[in-house]
Amino acid sequence: MATDPKAGETLPPPLDSTSNPPSLFDGTTRLYITYRSPFAQRAWITRNCKGLQDEIKLVPLSLTDKPAWYREKVYPVDKVPSLEHDNKVIGESLDLMKYIDSKFEGSSLFPTDLTKRDYGEELWSYSLKFIETMYSALNGETVKELGPPLDHLDRALQKFDDGPFFLGQFSLVDIAFIPFVERIQSLLSDVWKHDITLGRPNLASWIEEMNKIDAYTQTKYDPQDIIAYMKTRFL
């Protein structure tokens, strides 16, 4: 199961096909996830960074034995993450991150500075290409093909000098990338004995700083389980 250091939150067991649904659309805000999904992890990190553990209930689902009621009664797309809020359900991880940041209390996770906002939107869009490249590279010359996008991230991290994050200070952009960098780092180290931070000092510093953020580390899944799953699916 997912680790939970310093968070003070008891993580519930995943619901499977034998589980009854919660009292749907009863006014409770629910974030549906699977513990292994990097897309769901994005929304989960955002929720934690905003301090919304009490306002947004975590509802984990079994990845291999997902309950039918989720598709039938909650989210017909049948993907995670999704958010049940104000008698509606919305999905897609990038959309959910912005929704949670803008619709709930707590400091904004996106800067007001126009230069940073513009660059943030540029990186936001690039995250889609990064993920596409990441998954396609797993079926090719993985280390070689992932070099350019990882170099791009390393260069992007030196754009602002007021902090070690993409926009200087921690933001939604960091949340958008970290679940995928986390998985690539673990997989390349295990399978190819390759360290993605070699020659990329900004990336190395960023990963180090990200791992100091409890709102992120509490969402990290067992790396050996992730490696085994990615080997089975992609390699």
C-alpha cells in the first residue's frame, strides 16, 4: 500500500468489486484514485498541498478489480482520478489539479507573476508531450530516447533563480511532473542501472527538494511494486 510518513492520515484500503459504493452525491467531496496511478497521484498531491484532507475524502479503488458501480454511478469514463463535488463529477488529472487549487480554500499553487504564469502554462502543455515520450520510450531505446526530455526539464529548472522548482517556488507545475519522473527514475535505475540525475544538476536538486515535501512523499507508492508493474506492462 502507499506509504504515509508524517501525514497523520490513515489511508483506507482500496475498494474492489465486492465493495458497496459510498453514499454518492450526499454532499461529501470525494477524490477517487488508485494508489499506483501517477495521474491520480497528481490530484492527491494537490489536495494534500492545499491541506484539504478533511474537506476531500480519499476513495481508493482497486486497479485490478475495480467496482462496477464506479463506472455505472460515478464516472462513466471509468478512469481515475475523478472528483465528486457539488453534485457533479469531473476528471482528467491536469483539469482536476487546477479545479482543486481554484475551488477550495488555501494558498494558490500557481504564481501571480505574469512571466511565471506564462512559463508555467508552457510547461503545463509540455507535460503531455513528456508523458507521451516517456511511455513510447519504454518500447524503444529507453535511456537514449529519454535523454532529450530529461535534459529539457533540467534546463527548464534553471529559468528562475529564486528557488529550486520549475517556477522558482513550488507550484502545480512541479506536481504535474513529479509522479512520472519518480517512476522513470526508479525504472531506469532498476532495469538499466542508469541514474537520470547524472549530468543534470538542476533535476537532481529538484528531486531532492520534492522529497522534502510531506504532501508529496505521503502519496508515494511502493517503488518495487511500480517497477514490477511497469516491467509487466511495457517491457
